[in-house]
Amino acid sequence: MAGKFITLEGGEGAGKTTQARLIKSYFEESGFDVVLTREPGGVPEAEKIRNLLVQRDGGNWTPMAECLLFFAARQMHVETLIKPAVAEGKIVICDRFTDSTVAYQGYGHGFDLDTIRQIEALTLGGFSPDLTFLLDIPVKDGIGRSLKHNNSAPGDENKEDRFERLDVSFHERLRQGFLDLAKKNPERIRVVDARQSAELVFGEICAAL
Ligand SMILES: Nc1ncnc2c1ncn2[C@@H]1O[C@H](COP(=O)(O)OP(=O)(O)OP(=O)(O)O)[C@@H](O)[C@H]1O
Ligand SMILES: [Mg+2]
């Protein structure tokens, strides 16, 4: 039997990584084989692209080039890791996926949404998650959590904070973008109030699983 592909989405500090780990344990305890992965990255080639995209000195990409890099990494990830694992019956849990590109590059930076969808169709050919949890949190709470746990070294050019350093209005557009995606895909995307404790958030996720 084929497995399932589950993704976690939301802004910085929403709790995606925390919940991804909890979901992994939940399925493992029930005897499933689980693959926990993340984007951008997840396979060696895509991790190389990740460095170009998320590090402070990764490059000053045009919106089109940046979008193509995200989907180049994603195509490798889907073809070499996600699809084979799902075909073997595994549960694949991915920390961010296409919704993040649509929210950040599209809603956040204003890159044309139709163009993103065309690139998605070309590279992924309609492949999408079986289920997505959108961890929704007010912008200031999410950034507050990120900053609190980010022991920032100002001189560190490898630091993965290129997106976190964007302004508050950007993060507001991002949040509304994710919520808009959820409204347009109600059967796939479950919105969870991420202001709650990690235990309560996970409780809602379990109920849906
Ligand atoms: N529900 C919660 N309530 C309070 N703190 C939380 C909650 N969930 C996670 N945290 C803490 O907030 C910080 C950010 O959580 P986490 O790394 O899971 O978020 P994230 O969405 O993966 O963030 P990023 O986008 O930066 O990767 C962590 O230190 C985590 O321990
Ligand atoms: Mg994370």
C-alpha cells in the first residue's frame, strides 16, 4: 500500500519543526516507517541549492531565478526521496513545501502567482501533499519565538536568516497568503492555531491524522 505525504507550513517560529518531530514519533509508535525531511533541501543536491537560497550571502537572485532554484531543489527532492518513499508505503513528513514558495515568493514578494503555478506544473507535474498542516500564528508572536531561540552572531554570513530579516509587513502578507491558500484548498490544508502550547497544537494534529 502507498504511504502518505504530509507537510507542515507557516511562518517563522510557528512550530513546524517541533510538530514534525512529534508527528514522526506518533507514526513510528504505531509501527509505520517514517521519513522526516525539510525544504529547501532534503537530499544532497537540494541542500546545495538551499545554501544559495537561505544563507545571508547566498546570492542576490532575481525573483524568477529564486523561484526556479526552489523548484529545482524540490524536483530533486520529490523524484529521488519523497515519491520513492511513499511508493514503499512510508509516511513522509516534510517541513515546508510548495505552499511556502507560493506564500513567500508570491504573496510576500509579489512574484506572479500564475508563473509560480506554471513552474510547479512543469517541475512537479501535479504532485502535491496528501495533507498539510498550516500552523497559524500572529506575526509578532512567531517572530518573538524565533528571535528568542536564535542566538544571533551578526558576523556570521552562513547564518540561515535571510527570510527572517524581512520586515513585519512582509510577514503579514505571508500569513494572509498562507490563510488564503488554506481557504482555496480546504480538503488538503488544515489550519491549526499555533499560539497554543505545543501539546495542544499536537492534539489538534492527531485528531486530524
Ligand atoms: N506551541 C508552542 N508554544 C511555545 N513555544 C513553542 C511552540 N512550538 C514551538 N515552540 C518553540 O518556539 C521555537 C520555534 O519553534 P520551531 O523551531 O518548531 O518553529 P519553526 O516553525 O520550525 O520555525 P522556523 O520557521 O524558524 O524553522 C522553538 O524554540 C520551539 O521550542
Ligand atoms: Mg523549523
